Amino acid sequence: MLSSEPHPEAEAAVPYAFEKVQRDSEGAEVARLEAQNLLFDKLSPLDQLPPTPADGAILDAGSGTGFWSLRLAARVPQGSLTCLDRSEELLSLATRRLEAVTGTRKTFLHQDLRHLALPERAFDLVFTSMTLAHVRELEGTLDRLAASLKPGGWLACFEPVHQSSRFCQLHPPCANLDVLLDSLVEEVESRGTDLSVGLKIAHHLDRMGLEEVTLRNYGTALRGEDTAFNIREVFMPLARAYLRHRWEPALLARRLEAADREAGLPHLWMDLRRAVILARARA
């Protein structure tokens, strides 16, 4: 039954979430992706995961630069970690990031989530983060990911859920930042990103007959320097990349300048929220 509970590297190819955004120089898109991961890391998403055997096997599907892969490896010190991504350049970054990890066996797969070729009943945990919202053949992808789970293994998808709302709110409201954030959501949706995909994932997994299907919302409040960092290093670079073809350059520059001033307000705080969909394969 479905239930619901209330921070640059060398130039690299852009991953799923930003594949349609033109890259700028010196790997700034990867730097921005790293900043986004640091933002979500403040929510301690791995604390939402069920236990994994120390000798277990984990698949990071859409591993990108390996930010989450590094953290997932710590969960299986005598086990194995598989990083999968469509970008060879990002897999190279992930490989370098994981070089210092010892004990955990590491595999790097160059595959597209839309055309997966995975062993069946191989993983104790399959993990995705901000990946499935950009996959058009969602149900087929979920079927193949679920088939790769060992009996009793877990699928954990950290994906957007609420199409009509942002994943953060600013307090007090800030006119320029709010306009940028709302416009950013509109632009992302216009590029085909499904910001309600979490609900579709949960319902499909339920129909598949997986057990303990749960959609869980969680969050935290950021204040002071944390808020200013995330506005300036995550949201403003995103707005600059996505909105430069939608707005006149002078207007965008004025908005960004005003938003930078708002980011320095002393009492500004951010309510940041994410969701995770969990499901367990039948034992």
C-alpha cells in the first residue's frame, strides 16, 4: 500500500539535469552541480536510507561527479559500489573522486538510464538523486532498476514531487529572488523536466508490487551564511544559465544584481525541502 509522510572540476559534459544548458568555460556547470549537491547534503539525505549490509552492493544510477557515490561507498566498506552515468567525462570525475576509497570494490558503467543493461538481483540498494525527472521512458527505467534489486533490496529515489511549488521558500519574501526562482521553475519545466515525477515513481512502484512503497517529505532551515552561499553559488548560477535566453541580458543582469543584495540580508533564511521515494523488492 502506498503511504505518505509528513558545492570546480575540469570541463566536463553536462549530466541529465543540465544537458540542454549551454556550458560555459572552465567547467562552471560542474562547479554549479557540486554546489547543488552541497546544498542537498545539508539535508542529510542518506540518513533517510534503510540500513545496507557492510558487504552489500549499491548502484548509484546517474552518479554524475560521484558526490553521492563517495558517501554511499562508506555504507559498504566490505562490499561493492557501481557508478552508472551516460557521460564518460563525469564517470572520469567520479573515478578520480573515489580513488582514495579502499575496501569497497568499485565499478563504473557508461550507460544511459533509458537503455539499461544491468544484472538481475544484484544490488541491495539502488540510489537516484535528481535523475529520473529527466528520463522520458520512466516506467521502463523503473522496471529495469527494480529488476536489479536483490530480494529484499531497496530502491531509493530522491526526486522532485510537487509540480506547483518550489523546493525552497525564502523568509522574508524577496521580490527579485522570488521572481528568479519562479522563472527558473517555469524554464526547467519548459525543457521537459518533470517536477511531479516523484508521485509517478511512487504509484508505478506500487503497481509493480514492490513492498513498503513510501513517499516521505523532509527538510531543514538554512540561515545566515548558509542561505547566502546557496543563493549565490547555486540559484544565481542556475538562473544565469537557464534564463539568459528567456530574458534580455540587461534585465537579467539587473535582477541578478538585486538578488545578490537580497542574499546579504542579515535575517534571511531558507526553508529547504526534499522528498524520497522508497520501495523494497519482495524477499
